[in-house]
Amino acid sequence: MPLEFRPATTSDLPAIVDLLADDTLGQAREKPGDPLDSRYLQAFEAIDRDPNQLLVVCEMRGQLAGCLQLSFIPGLSRIGLWRGQIESVRIAADMRNEGLGRTMFDWAIDACRQRGCGLVQLTTDKARPDALRFYESLGFSASHEGLKLTL
């Protein structure tokens, strides 16, 4: 059964936050629950208003199977190249290891092509070596060092 991709709606937020919290790293940094923390709705509204942001969910067998966020970033370097940034990729625990991640990335990369991006980039936490191997199997290369500063 194929995945169906669609833009996320506010009614998807609790399930998306549950997906984001469903691993060791996410448990420490996300806040699922009812009522949902209002900062999630504020972030969703900012994403939804921005034409260069796309929060997507995918469904399979009538169930939310995963989510991801695409950011389309204009730049001056590389002769005005646009970049697609893939973030917050999650697959529902009971649907992992079925090839959904590869299908989601194929969809996301194609969406970046359609938007005129000449490069697709992502980051992954060093605590996720399996994710790094997966991204490399898709053709991504660890060509740069990424740095973050928590504010």
C-alpha cells in the first residue's frame, strides 16, 4: 500500500509531537501530552505561513506513518543556488523497517527538485549512527562539519 503525502494540519500536531518524542533523544527534548504545549502551535503557525517551509505527514493504511519538514533556502553562494533542508524525519515505531524512510526521502528530494533546489542537505545527531548509514545509502555524503550553539 503506497504512502500518501500531504501538508500537516493543526489536528496532526499531537501525533507529530508523539513521533518526535519517540526515541531516546526526542524523549529528552520534546513535550508530548494533552494539552499540547502552546509553543508547538506557535511553531506550526510560523511554518504554515512561510512559503519556504513545508511540514508534511504521510499516511499508510489510514494511519499516520511519518513526518518531515522541508525548508527551501535561497542563497547567494554557488551562483544563487537554492538548497532544500530536510529535518524532523520520523517514522512511526510500528511501521519502521518497511522501506518507508527511503520512500519519504525519495518524495522529499523530488519536492526539492520541483522547487528548483540544486542541493539537498540534512543534519543528523552523532548519537544516531544508524541514521548516518541510512543517509549515506541514499547518496548523501558527510562533506561538511555541522556545528550548533544552543541559546
